[in-house]
Amino acid sequence: MRVPHTKKILTFASLALVFGLIFYNTKDLLIGAPLSVQTVSDGATVTNSFLPITGKAHHASILQINGRIVALDKNGSFSDGALLSPGYNIVEVATTDRFGKEKRKVFHLVAEPSASVATAQVIHYQ
């Protein structure tokens, strides 16, 4: 029975490690920048007309919420919001990386604002 040569095993392991590192460092180029959004789930019904949207967009150069550009901090985090109309709403969060690849997340929401109505206090002037 013949035992495989240690030199061949080390060469194969080294090549596998190098190719693994190359893929890990270029995966954003191949599949686009990762985007995670923390907001209500898709298809939810909300009672507030303002929807806070936070998340992370690693390696993104442009982040947009409903077409409006939002600032990213140095870690790729963002915090903004969207004003919802009563009824059915679509909120789109999109990123573009420096290679031109885009990622989009679309949320379909129903806004049912509470029945409270703001009223002005009557002030009688002399």
C-alpha cells in the first residue's frame, strides 16, 4: 500500500487556502454588497405613519430609500425613515457598490393610522 506524499498534500492544501482567501476577498465583487434592513416584516400592517428604517450596507457607495440618497457611516450602518400614506405603501431600500452592482429589498406595507386627530387650542386675544 502506497502512502500519499506529504509534499503533494501540502501543495494541495496551500492552493485550497489561497483560492479560499481569493474568493472571500472578492465575494462582494461577484455577488454584490450585502444589505441587511431592520424594519417591520414585508406585508405588515403598521399604525404609525412614520416608519423607522435601520440596517447595514457593507461596501456600498450609494444607499437609497425610495429613491432618496441616505448617508452611511464608516461601518456601513444607516438610520433613516419613510413617511407612509394611509393605505398600501411600497418601501424600497437599494444599494449600489463601487462596481455598479445593485441590491434591492422591497417592503409592501399597509398603514392604518390611529383615529386621533390633532386639534388647535383656542386662544382668545384681547
